[in-house]
Amino acid sequence: MENIAKLIGDDLQRLEESIDKLLTTRVSFIREVVHHIIKSGGKRIRPILVILSAKMSGCADYRHIPYAAIVEFIHTATLLHDDVVDNAKTRRGSPTANTLWGNEPSVLVGDFLFSKSFDLMVSDQNSAVLAVMSRVTTALAEGEIMELLKTSDVETTEDDYYEIIANKTAVLLSAACEVGAILGGVDQDKRKALNRFGYHFGMAFQLTDDVLDYVSKGTTLGKDAGSDLKEGKITLPLIHALKSATPEERTVVTDSINKPRMTQKDYRKILNMIKRRGGIEYTVQASKNHAEQAMSFLNAFPPSPYRDAMTGLAQYVTKRET
Amino acid sequence: MENIAKLIGDDLQRLEESIDKLLTTRVSFIREVVHHIIKSGGKRIRPILVILSAKMSGCADYRHIPYAAIVEFIHTATLLHDDVVDNAKTRRGSPTANTLWGNEPSVLVGDFLFSKSFDLMVSDQNSAVLAVMSRVTTALAEGEIMELLKTSDVETTEDDYYEIIANKTAVLLSAACEVGAILGGVDQDKRKALNRFGYHFGMAFQLTDDVLDYVSKGTTLGKDAGSDLKEGKITLPLIHALKSATPEERTVVTDSINKPRMTQKDYRKILNMIKRRGGIEYTVQASKNHAEQAMSFLNAFPPSPYRDAMTGLAQYVTKRET
């Protein structure tokens, strides 16, 4: 990540300025809420993908910067709404907006960010970008709803899981890359390649996220380990473990998940079962496979420092600890 | 309203078909939630404005129908989110989506409707319509947030109130009319006139809504009378009454509003004070003034059954009981 900061430092600086500049509103409280979440140390993965993709695609000016900011706005809107849906208390180690101000502003400021993003894109009149982004925000909502419907459902299959994470996560990272390709003006093949890179990168990203939720230290991730399971989110480590679980092990999982509040002891039991049944390694491997697939699509582009940075990102994504 | 049903019956039929047809999603639960709220007997005021404006502007085909549906989708999205923000239990006499399924689906299905609306508009590639609609959804969110920030604030001024209702309500009705004008292909003056008609119509509409919340029978409105006040919404009847209220009357209002739950006795006291101080008549008159202003903008158009229907709507809006 430090190399990337060096390679596109100027763009990243402009990104932060653009985030501040584009966030015009007559309601200063909106800026306060957005500022709280958007300046809380997010990794800017999505804007970085826009920037690297645009530069790798030959974008020589800074037309991609506002779009990098917009992609981060849309991501931020989903975070605000997710935290309401998940009733999350902390994110990145800080209290969530819903904890500080209640659910209402989180819902409405999320709405503002969605609308503002479209408003900004419509003003720029790039219909190809608009088409990509409007399709994607619809898929994001569908993915979140699919996930909600599968809450605490121990019958969730690997296919269900992949459909959920494709829609709730991978499509936005895929769109970030595709938008960069469009702004850079590359041909359809290269555009498609960047779309696929972003998709597989996004899958690898979410798979790693779901591993980290089980194995990371609370302080590293900025939230408690096991949050997903405690919220009833059935992710691949558990889905895989359940495939070979004994009826007794399965009962422990079902009973714990159906309790109004899972105890730490229940969580430990399930975590040990997941580890015993290879759920962590399986998911780590799945993440690595997607990262490999992602990298293979970069061959559509000639070598460049930007391509190297994209490769580096795809390698980093499976190894990250936060 | 019966005359309008006769005049544009064919369009209204197509509108309902379009609502069903455009609501494509891979998640059938989304259709269920949207269906619950969108088929619950809404008056279709916004789609009717799109249709009448388009026809008055010379639209001879049915290109306005999908847009009429989209405007209703956006309105429905705001209702879903409003009911979460207001913690509303019933709407139009039925349980709200958040009562039936919880806050989470209401937030996410609202997001889906917003995104889907943009997705549909982007596919149609009418950049003038897109510009109007993306500006408006941003204003809607701002209006809702302004209202939230003024919750239980007895210092709310008439100016504050007008700014809130302009953004949370009038701009969408204004946009509905302007979209009709754009699709009908009229000149800038006529387009502007329809924008202004919709704006003042929207102001009259919301002013009447805020009167009805105080004076209608619960069964007519589909929710309890006094809901606004009980939710801490300070609307014009109270704002006006407070201008001439005695310190004792003001204290009653402040104390009641600051209680965790306002009693029916408190509510009666405040309602009587509002009536005594002329808050109801004042707001009714303000609504009539806006309706008059709305009608004056129709003079930009030659006489037609559609223009008569628009005039009729503006007359109806101040007299309606639901």
C-alpha cells in the first residue's frame, strides 16, 4: 500500500480535496455526519481502483478524481445504511454514526449521498459511466437484501453466499475498475478485463473480510471478532465447516444462532468447530483463487507501474490483516 | 378526482401495469415489500401530475408512463425511509413495512427503489429528465434532514418550515410536472411554468397535509390525528399559534413536547390553543394562496381538458379530507 501511496500520491491528495469540495449541501449537519465516517481511516480501496484503472487505461488528466470520490460516497452511503441494518456500534474503532446520532440521520444522510452521487454523475453527462453505476447501486441493494433474508439461516449454501457477496461487494469494486477503463477510453476487451479484475478482486476482498471477522484481533479490525456470526451472518468459513459437521456440532450452531444473544462461550465453540473442519483455510484458499483470477485479467494491459500496483493490490488483499 | 380518472383512465391503467412491469428484481421479497406499500391505496398524485403535464404539453404517445411510475417509485422509497425515521406504525390505515418486516428491509428496499429508478432513467437516456430528477432526490434528502434537525424545536420559524416543506415535498411534485413538460417537448417558458405550478401545488398539498394532521378523523387519514406533534414535528398551525401565545401557553407546548410520550390530554390542550390562536385558518389560507399561485401558472397553456384537470387538482388539494 505504501508503494501505491507513492505512485499516485498526487491523485490521492486530489481525491481528498475532491471529497470535501463535492460535498456541497445547504445542511451543514450532513457534512458533519459524512465527514465523521468518510474521514475515519477507510482504506480508499474503491477510489484507488478507479485511479489505477484510469491511469492504466491511459487517462492523462484528472477527470477520474471526481468519480473516485463519487464511488467512495456510494460506498459510504452503504456503510451508513449497513450500520443501521446491523445495529453496529463501532466501525474502524470509532462509534458508528447511528451510535452518535441515531438511526434517522444515518438513513437520511445515506440517502443524501446516493442522490448527490447521481446528481454529480448526471451533471458530468458520461452516459456509459452512469449506466455502470446505476446498475451497480441496484445490485448493491439486492445483495444487502439477499443477505438479510439469509440471516441466521444455517441452510445457506455456498452458492447463496457467493451470490450475496458478488452483489453486496464485488459489483462495486468491479464498477470502480470499469469506470476507470471508460474514462481512460480503452476498447471493449480491456474494459471487460478491468470489470472482471474488479469483480474477482472484490470477491477475494470480501472472502478475506469474512475470514478476518473470525481470526483477527478486535483492536486490529476496529470491531469485535465474531461480529458477523453474532449478527447471524452465515459466511463461508461456517458454511464450509457445516458441510462435514456432525449432527451434534450442527445443533450447537443452530441453538447458538437462535439465541437472542450469542454467548462468548457459544462463539468459541463454533469458532473451534470451524477451525477443526477447515473452514478458515478453505475460505483463505477461495480468496487466493479469486485474487489469482483477478490478476490474470491484467494481462490484457501492457506492463506499467500502474499494472504492477494493481497486481500488488490483488496480492495484498488476501494477506491484509485489517 | 373522478373526472381525472375518466380523462386519463387509459394512462392510469397503463401506469399500474408499468409499476408491475418495471419492478424487476432477482429478489422476490423486494416485490412483496414494494407491492405492500405501493398498492395500498395511494392517491397517485405525483404520477397524475406527470401524466397531465405531459398531455397538456402535447405528449401524444405513452412515453411518460414509465416516468410516472418512476416518480411513484421515488416517492415510495421516501415513504419507506420516512416510516423508519418516524417509527410510524400505520400508513393509509395499514401496518407500515417497518411494522411488518422491521426497519432493515424498509431501509434496503427503499435503497433498491431509488437505485432502480435511476437505473431505469439512465437506460432511457433523457438527460434533461435525469438532471431534474437527480437534483430533486438530493433536495428530498436535505429536506428530510432539515426536518429531523428541527424536531421538537419550538423556536422553528415560518421560514424554517417553508424551507423544509419546499425540499421534502414541493420539489418532487414540481419535478413531476417538469418531467411531463420535458417529455411533451414544450419551450422553456412553459417548462418553467409547469415547474412553478408543481412547486406551489406541492406547497399547498403539504400545508393541507399539516392541517389535516390536526383536524381530520383518524379513520379518514389512515393514521392517528396529531401524529406530527407527537413525533415532535412543528408545523405551521403551531408555529403560527406560538407567535401570539402567552408565556403560559408556550410553556405547556414546550413541556408537552419534551415529554418522552405526549399524553392525549397535552395534545388536546395544544390543539385548543392552536385553534384559539387561529393556527388552523392561517395554514388553510396559506394553502389556498399557494393553490391560487399554482393555478396562475397554467395560463401559460391554452385551454384544454388537461389544463382544466390540473386546475381541478389545485382546487381539490386545499379541500381534500384524506
